[in-house]
Amino acid sequence: MEVILREDIQGLGYRNDTVDVKPGYGRNFLIPRGMAIIASDSNKKMISENIRQAAHKAEKAKKDAEEIAKKIGELTLEIKTKAGESGKIFGAITPIQVAEALAAKGHEVDRKRISFEQKIKELGEYTALLDLHKEVHHPITIQVVAD
């Protein structure tokens, strides 16, 4: 029996794969649980169209991320914070502060997509990495100065 998987199944295949299974396994386990559908001609066409549309959406998302990275360019953010005489800051610079600084410059980036190479606990210059897409990563420079 030929079925199209609707989700990844370990040892069998990945989502949207067409696989051969024993009839009882397909009828009694995979299909009732919504893990697979029968591989009829119409279902095959539907799945191929879904794959084509998903590829188009993924390409658009990547293009949008590259566009955002191009707009940001070689941006240097200046973040003011309270600091002691030795140059240590009170607390640490967080992705939330970087996201707010980016928003002030007109670039909306989710705070969950901002990461640091090291913790920022002193005044100075640091690099943050923006994960705009799974294939698009953009570094920005952060200048931490005393308030």
C-alpha cells in the first residue's frame, strides 16, 4: 500500500514522502492517526502543489531577510547604561535593549533573534549576531557607553 506521510516518522520517512507500507499498518495505524494519507493521484497532486507553495514562501522569507540585512548594513548601535568607575556596568546588556535600539533606528528585529558572542558586562565595543533567517545571519556592532 502506498501512502504519503503527513509528518516525519522515524524509520519510515519524512513529511510529504511517498512510501510503501503493509496494508494493515497503513489502514489501522497511520491513516486513522492522521500520520499519512492514501497516495491517490489527486493527493499526489495536492502534495506536490503544497511543496511548490512552501518552497515559494521559504524563498520569499529568505529574500525579505536579506533585504533587512541590506538595510541594516554596517550599523553601529550606541547603548547608554550606568557604569562604575572601573568600566563595569550595572547588570548586563540584553537582547531586549539591542532590539529597542534597533527599533529606534527604524529596524524591527525580534529580540529572540539577537545573540551575543560573549556576555556584555563592561563598557566597550561588541558584536551581536542577528539571525534573520536560517540562512541569513547579520553581524552588528554595539558600542556600550556610560550614561
